[in-house]
Amino acid sequence: MLAKVHSYGINGLEAYPVTIEVDAGRGLPSTIIVGLPDNAVKESRERVRSAIKNSGYKFGPRRITINLSPADIKKEGPSFDLAIALGILAACEQIPGEGLEQYVLLGELSLNGDIKPVKGALAIALSMASRSFKGLIVPQENALEAAVVDHVPIYPVKNLHQVIYFLNDPGSLSPVTLTKGTLSSSHSLSDIDFSDVKGQSFVKRGLEIAAAGNHNFLLIGPPGSGKSMLAKRFPTILPGMTPEEALETTKIHSIAGTLKVNNGLMGNRPFRSPHHTTSAPAIVGGGTHPKPGEVTLAHNGVLFLDELPEFNRDVLEAMRQPLEDHEVTISRANKTLRFPSRFLLACSMNPCPCGFLSDSRHHCTCSTHQIEKYLSKISGPLLDRIDLHLEVPALHSTEMLSNTSHGETSSQIRERTIRARKTQQERFRDTGIHANAHMNHRQIKQYCSLDEECKKLLKMAIDELGLSARGYDKILKISRTIADLAGEEALRTEHLAEAIQYRSLDRRHWCR
């Protein structure tokens, strides 16, 4: 007998329908899976066999052929287990096949018949929105993320027996309904705050500007000055994601398998901090079957690279294109995939190999050659793509021993960044961008007009610093953000002067 079941696969960041045909005929007992299955799909034969037997059903001695259509796309992962099991049971006439084709089935089977969570439930629910299925049957742990999508009934299940009972009696299981409180789940950031940071008022101001305009930044200073501490608190002053950004970000993390189970939409912007030994494919994405990398997992959030010069040169250079185009294109012989990568790049580094070049309390033991070699690990083109260069000085003993308040809280700073972002959203309405950092050259000319005094100041800066055209644009974008924080429409000399001082590597440290 022939049975037909529906499921979905993942290709890049998109889901595509998969029809599973199961034929149970006479012949030597065997189970064959065709349709370009990977090893995880091939191994489903043994998982399904044990799950069927341990759920109280028979796995008869028949020749079973399982076809995964379309046959020209590689099928990956264990998410087809549930659909294959039900297809086998229907083909062997142990359960009725009527009604089976009206649902999409998704889930990995354990040997005892329990259904485990899978990747990409949200992406699959989004792809189903335009189709006429009665619903999506998913593991219970994936129900909340899939239920974010309207007009697609989501049925959570725990085991194989429960699915069969539901197919026989559809009224036995109700679809998941989301309340307002379950639409967004977020981890608490209340345990870290900018008020924890002693001193560093200049750096805090720079980070506020970075958050307000979504500008990339680099922290440079000696060990123990607080670079990592500042970077980890940076997400606490970022504006929240829009509903569109939250849906897009959650979809990416659902497919990548980094989304926590029993979660709805992500409430916080992602903060990714890969180790400096991470490879280029892991950063930008790739592999034999391309997967999203850290730049995509940081989409709509922050990618923090601690100890920037310690990363391999090819890793850093591979990031130039995602920083400029806000997407990664990965081409293989049989397909081309595009992954979004609109993220804020946050970096930190020491000024020299020993770390004490800018520390007046410690003697630097590095030679000029060693310092130049260390700094040259970061190319000029990559540095041009970093908007703010923030020097983080070592703390004095009086600052370390102080028990007084250390300044504003994250919530106070965040209020100002939110107001500045609202100004930018209104300015760039219907343009596809949401922050000053993403302005193109035409928009810079339109929104960053300069009077004669500003032009004089900027000319002096260009002559003194030797700015590239990209560096010139960065100063104008930062100035625009500073003016937005001040609630002013026109750019003034004080806005430009403050923006120029955030290009410290152009001025003094950088060895070309």
C-alpha cells in the first residue's frame, strides 16, 4: 500500500515543502530511503523502527521504500522522523491514511516514541501561511515559536501515540494560543548595568553614540581597564527590536538551533562573542552545506570580537563584505544562498602585545617593530569600517577605591538612545534603513549639510588625519547621531569636533 505524508525541510534560511511517499510491498524485508537523504535522515530507519515497536505497533517484515520529494534537494536532519513513522504505519495499514495528508508533521523520534524538538519550526510555520493545510504538528518544545505565525494552527505533541490518537480524533488536541505575555521572551539584563563601571565617562559617551546611531566601535586600552566590562554592558543601552526585527531574528536562531526551547519571539537583541580561534566559515557562514555564521546570528544585534588582533587575518578580511553589504552570499556548485548580516561590530584590543603602551603606571616592553607588527594585523580597510575608536585608559587608584555613585544607569542612557532612534526612524521612513550608520552617500549629502565653519573644521581634520573617503563619511554619520542626541536638526561645529575625536587610530596609534 502507498501512503503520502507532508513535512518541510530547511535550505539556508528558507523552508521548502517535502512530500514523503511510503510504499510497503512484498519482497525481502528492508527499509530504503531515497531522495538525497543525509546520514541523519538515513539513520531515521533505526529510530523509527524502535519508536514504532516501543509505542505498541508492529514493524512488519516488508520491503519498505521511502521517497523524499523533491528528489534533487539534499534532505538534512532528524526532523522527518515523525512523518516517516506515520507514513510507514499508514502504508502497513495499522492506522487510517485518511486525513494524514491534511497536516504537516515535524519532529525527531526517540527510541521509546517520544518526540524531541527540531530546528526551524518558525521558518516552516511562516512558509505554511500561504498553504491550505489544517495545521502543523510539532514537538511540544517548538510550539511557542511556531505559534507566533498567525493563521497556522499549531498542535504540540509529546509522543507518537498522542499524534495517532489526534489523527483519529482531531478534537482531542487544541491548537496553541499565544497571550500577549508569551509573544516575547527575553533574558534579564538587570544584573549588569553601566553604573557598575567606574570612571570612563569619555568611553560611556562614545558607547551612547554608538547605540543611538548603530555605529561600529573599537575599544583600545591596557589590560584591566574595563574594555570587556563595557562591551558586555553595551546591549543594556540598545533600543529594543521592532516586531519585524524580532521575527526575523527569531527565525534565524530557530534554524541555527540556538533558540531556547519553549520560547516565543526573542525579546533581546543578540549578543555574539566568538573566541579568537574561530574559523572564517564559522564567522561568515559556509561549509559543504552552508550554514549561517556568527555575522548572521548577530543580525539586528551585536557581534563582539574581543582581542581583535588575535583573530586570523583571513577571518577579519572576510568580514569586510558583510559589514559593507549587510548580507553574506555563499555560492556552491548547486546553489547560492544569502544570509542577512546587519549587525553592530564591537571590538576590543590592547595597544601593543604586552598591553601597556598607553598605561603610565607600567613600562611597555615591546619594541617599535613588535608594536607595528601587532597593529598591522588589522588592515586599514577594516579599520575604515569601524566608526568610533575609543581609548580606554587605565583607572587611577582613587577611582578604583571610590564607593560613590559611578554615573548614570543603563536605563537613563537607554532613554536617550531610544529618542534618537525614533528621530532616525522618522527621517528614514520608507527607505529600508533605521539608523544613521546605514546611510548611503546620497542620504549623507541630504541629512548632513555643512555650513562654512563646519567645512573649515572638517578640511583641517582631513588634512591632519589623512582621512579616506569612507572615514570622511563616518565622521559625518557620527556627527548626525550626536546632533540627534542633542535634539538638533542642523550640524554644528561642536558636533563635528566631538565626532573627530573618536577617530584616535587615524590620529596617533595606527601604523600604516
